[in-house]
Amino acid sequence: MEKPKFNRPFILGITLVSAMGGLLFGYDWVVIGGAKPFYERFFEIASSPSLQGWAMSSALIGCLAGAMASGYLSDHFGRKRPLIAAAALFTIAAIGTGAANQFTLFILFRLIGGLGIGLASAISPMYIAEISPAHLRGRLVSINQLTIVIGILAAQIINYLIADKIPENSSAKMILQSWNGQTGWRWMFWAGTVPALLFFIFSFFIPESPRFLAKMGKWTDASLILKRIGGAKYSSQERKEIAKTIQNTDNSIDWKVLASKRVRPLLVLGIVLAIFQQWCGINVIFNYAEEVFTSAGYSVGDMLFNIVITGTVNLIFTLLAMRMVDSWGRRKMMLLGAGGLAINYLILGTSYFLELKGLAILVLVMAAIATYSMTLAPITWVVLSEIFPNKVRGTAMAIATTSLWIACFVLTYTFPILNRVLHASGTFWLYGLICLSGFLFILKKLPETKGKSLEEIEKMK
């Protein structure tokens, strides 16, 4: 049988545009970590753990709303228009957060940015999965995670370049009165306007998902897009496979299908994996870099440089994951991530308990980020984007993504409290136990899906 000749430039182009949602997701999510020492002094919340947690986690309320809305929006309006809406929200948030002079307004624009993150985090990987040939899907969906990582690194580098050098032993008042404390933190947020506008413009030029068009009965349009992806023969084959999975469907949400014996275990699997990706604890290193590194003896200035190093490690190992995901498979890499982090956190918690400082902590933090970046971070999104049936994929993905953001809110809000009660050592030991539990769950429940079409995965028991 003659193999389809895939239009790789076209596939890569629309993948990269969709994945710009991931880039803005990463930038908006992490930029606040570098701005944290400065806006906290500006808004006078540095002595309030609850307000610190609210400033950090408020965007997650928006994420929850965006993720919950993504199912309805993607099932009724497709994948393209919600991506355009997400780009608009990112743009508004970048401008407004930097301009805020009151803490309430700061929170409001963080909520708006969170809406964009929630939409993009659910729809970008789903869109990429639906336009990807089976043998390339893992790598292409991983591009979304790659752009998240690039967004994270861009935020870290921009924060580091914008911030003036901070003298050793600077007081809170000195930081507040500095350029960093008055203006620098604003430019950290404003810098996100450029990629947000580019995402908004480019999103108008990508096609709609062929599987959504088929679901809506627009078979001619779906066939044209599939033909452009892989030629006439590929279009014909995919059309037949898609038709088998969406017969007698419409654009309403079929809750009976979600609760059925066939789909319910997949939904539970997706929810648990989504929660685990957050409760494995890595995001606290990005969001609370100041606490993590100052506990290890680093100054605020050193902290800004160290988080650039963490972002670089994150990027390198995400690239490695992209090379491995379609050869090693999803299950093996998820097991590697869960087990590796469990061991790392045991050692890291012990290091904090023994009051080790400096390079030892930095190396362990880098190892944890490397493990996460190569495994749980990208592979979770790959698995979520492919395990759900065509008929309910938008809604099921929304439920899983909403669960992820609820877990992320809990993680982000509770870290200052856990850090105060359990100290850094106990907190990382706790994350280690969660990773061990995740390892056992994956070992028992996660099937291998590499190399299978979305329709073949749907037929798996």
C-alpha cells in the first residue's frame, strides 16, 4: 500500500500557530514569579501569606472558568474561534496587569489572563491532536508543551534582563523605591503583549479541525483539510475512520456517553493524570522560586538568575521528550517521571532537613525539573489529547483540564502554608509520596497509545 505523502510544512505551520497558545500560557503563568518580589512590595502584601497565595493563584480561578467553558465552546463553535478568543484575553491581560495601580485591578487582569490560559490549555493540544497523522501525533502535540517551556524561559529571561541588579541585603523599602519596585515589574507583564498580538493575528489563518467539521456534518470541508494534510488517499481513509466513530451525533453534550462503562474509566484516567501532573509539585519551583532558592541560601538577585537556569533545563529536556515520545511510548515515560521525581524529592527534602545550602539544592532542583520536563509535563497533554472518543472529546478534555487547574490552584495556594508548617523538607517529602502513588496508578491503569490513530485508540478496551 502506498504511503500518504504528508504536507509537513502545512502541518507544522498550523501546529505552531495553535501552540502559540501554549507559549502565552507559559509566559503568563511564570512571569509573575520573577515579578513577585517587586509587586508584593508595591501592593504591600509581602507580610501576608494569604494575599501572597491569592496573587499567585488568582489566575487559576480564570483558568478554571476557561477550562470549563472550553468544552461547550469547542463543541459548539469549533477549535479555531476559542483560540482566537484566548489570544484576545492574553492581550488584554498583559496590558492591564502591567498598568494596575491597585491590588484589586491586578487580580482582575490576572483572572482575565487565566481565562486565556484555561481555554488555550484545553484546546491547543486537542486541535493539534485532531490535525496530526497518527505516527507524528505525539511529537506534534509535544510542540505545545515545547512552546509552553519556551514561554516560561522567555518570561524568566525577560524578567532577568528587565530587573536592575539588586544590591545584597537590600531592605523591603529599598526594593519598593527602586525602579524594579515601581516600574520594572510592569514591563515584565507588558512584554507579553507582543506574542499575544501575533497569536491573535495568526489564529485567523489556521483551518478548523477536520474532526470537528465532520462531527458537524461538514464532510466536504473536512475532506479538503485532510487532503491538504496527507493527500486524497489519506483523506478518504481518515474520513471512513472518523465516520465510524461519530455516527448519529450532533453538537449537544451526551452525558450518558461520558458516564458509560466504556468512557467513564477513560475519563477517570484523564482526571487522575491531570491532577497528578500538578500535584507532583514542580510548579511550586517556578511560582515560588523566591522561597525555594532563598531557603537554600540564595539572594533575590541570585534567584532571578537561577530561575533562568531552571528554564533552560526545562527547554533542553522538553526537546529530548519530543524525540522520545513516539519511540519510547507514553506509558514508559510517565512511569519514568513519577518514579524519578519520587526519588528526587526524597533526597531534596532530606537536603533541606540537613540544612544543605547553595549548589547541592540547585542541582537537585535542576534534576527534578529535567525529569518533569522530559516526562510528565509533555506526555500528560499527549495522553489527554488522544484517549477520549471523538464524540465527547471536547467535553471530556474540558473536564480533565478543569481538574488539572483545580489541582494547580490547590498546589499553588497551599505551598506557602505547607512551607510554613512543614518547612521545605516536609513539603517535598509530601510531594514525593504523591509521586509514588502516581507511579503505582500509572503502572496499573495507563495503556500504551503510541502509533495508533485517534479512532484506533477509541476502539481499545
